[in-house]
Amino acid sequence: MNAMRTENPLSNRAVWLYAVAFIFYATNHMLIIGLPFFSQTLGAGSTEIGIIMGSYMFVSMFLRPVAGAIVDRFGSRNIFIIALVLNAIVLLSYTIENLWVFAVMRALQGAILAFFSMTIHLLIIDLLSDKERGQGLSLLSLSSMLPYTFVPALVLFMKDQVTMTTMLLMFAGLGFFNILLGIRLFRIMRDTSSDDTQAKKEKGEKEFDKGNKRIGKDIFFPSLVMLLASIVFSVSPTFLPLYLESQGQQTAPLYFLTETGVLILIRFFGRKYIPSSDSYPKWLLVALVACFTCSPALLSLSFSLPVLLTAAVCNGLALSLLYPTLMTYITFIVPEKVRGYSIGWFIAAADLGTSSGALLMGFLADFYSYRGMLITAAVLGAVTLLLSLLHRGQKAVNP
């Protein structure tokens, strides 16, 4: 990379990139909240709503490695703009207000998400120096997570104030506005591109195949940790409110407020502690795994307020740093030629853990009990902790 890389993860170009990511994920999360209500007004039942909403993550999960490989071969910037344009068109298409259209558009958005998430990660990697890469990935994760803190309440308020068509047009307007931000970002980042782009193309298939042979070994352990962690992470948002209510507790909002507060603060202020090199972050990883192991273990013992808040803090700490820490590590140890492909598999593992975790834990809660479910989650965390202690890390591969 050339000298246009910046050492400041909060430079104007970086902040612009975070803003584009923020709006993209905000519009998508608005639909996560609003689309079930819109579908219901068109006569959809629970099964139809489940199919419509589930197609988004299902398609995205399976396309991520493919999207990463395509981005590796054709470059991230043009695909980045194409993804923004297609996202805006899809958002506008929801105004047709037909259940079949909703299902198709939701699946298309899943495909767009797969490509957008690849390009946005690679763009921040290209923009920042190796030393600041961990901070940049942490802030990028924060920008994609922030909509989850206020969008649900905003959409639930808006649905009673404006018509469905008006709200969908507002979502589309944000999508088209994001195209303008993306084009502006594309222009100001043009000079930061690598001077050796043509040289990379000339290496061609030989370099890709060389990296592809090592890809499984390079990303297997980080992806396994993220998969297991995502299964454990799925417990709290999906089942904890139900469990607390069944026990006559009304403290779920306090738990999630505490967890979210810790997540935001640590992801922003703790970003400097994320190792930004090819060194295996063993002890940080061990500490984070221990945190998300302690959370369900504590909840299985007691729902007293101190225990509940301690569990929320532990989960918030793990959520804040585990993903960016592992993502940063992967970007250093895999060949640059297959970086997008590697990121695709890693994120797909996280998606699989989230989706399968809800199913697995729901079965355990029905078959045994909520407490048995929490104990199982703690055991999975303990297994992950043991694997993290035994793993020695992967050496970097020269691009």
C-alpha cells in the first residue's frame, strides 16, 4: 500500500466510511423491526413472516464466502458502490407492498449484505495502517451495531405516526442518500488505493490457488471460536426476557441497557487494546472467552440484581472485543489475495452460530429447562476456553 494510508482511525475518510456503514445497517435494521408489522397488515401469518425475515440471513450466510472471493478478484470499491445502489433500489421496491415482493427483496438484501460487509471491511483495512487496523475494525463494528440501540424504539414509534408507504419511502430515501455518501467516499479515497493493483491481477489464479490451499488451516480456529461464541451469545437476547418473566422478574431491560452500555463504551475506548498484528492474541482471547462463559454460568445460579448486572457486564465485554479481535487477527494471518474470502467464511461462521444457537437453545429450554439451557451455554463456553488455552496461533502467510 502507498503512503496515503492514515494512522488515524478517526480521520475524515475513516469517519465517512463509518457513516456509510451506519446508514446501511440502520436501514436494514429498520426493516427487521418494521417489515413483520407491514407483512401482517397484508395478511401474512407467523409462518409467512418467518420465511420473509429468515431469507435475509439465510442467503447472506451462504453467500459470504462467495462474495469474499468475488471481491478478492474484482476489487472492493466498484462492488461497494454497486451494493449501495442495489440496496437503495431494493428499499424502494418494498413500496410495491406485496408479500411475494417482500420475500424476494428480503432475500436480495441478504445477498447485498454479503457483498457490502466484505467491501466495507476491506476498505477500512486499505485505508488504515497495519498498526491502526484493529481500532478501525472495532469502530466499524461499533458503527454497524449502534442502530440496534435506538432503531427498534424509533420504528415502533413511527409505525403509529405515518403510513406504511410513507415509512418505506423514508427508508428508500436513506438508501439513496447513502449512495451519495458512498460516491463522495469513493472520490476522497481514490488516491489511497494500492499502486500495485495491476501487479496483483498479473499474479492471477496462481496466487489465489496458493492462498486457497491454506485458507482452511488459517481461519479454522478463529471461525470455530466465533461460531461457539455466537451460539452462547444467542441465549440472552432470545430467551433471557422469557426466562426472567417466567420467574416473575422485570429486570430484562436493565440487563440489556447495561450490556449495551458496556459494549459501546468498550468498543470505542477499548479499541486501542486490540492487537493489530499477526501475533496470536492468546490472553486477550482467553479473557474474553472467560467473560462470555461466566455470563450464562452466573445467570444459572441466581437472578439477584448484582449477579444479573455482573453477567451483563461480562457479556458486554465479550461482545465488544471478541469479534474485532478475531477479525483483525485473521486479516494479518491470511494471504492478502484471499482476504475477502477468509473474512467471508469467518462472518458466515458467526451467522451460523447466531441462527443455529437460537434453534439449539430453544430446543434445550423446551426439553429440559431454561436453567439447563444456561448451563449448556456455560459448558460450551468452557470448551471454547479450553480450546483457546491450548491453541498456539497461526503464523502469517506472505501475500
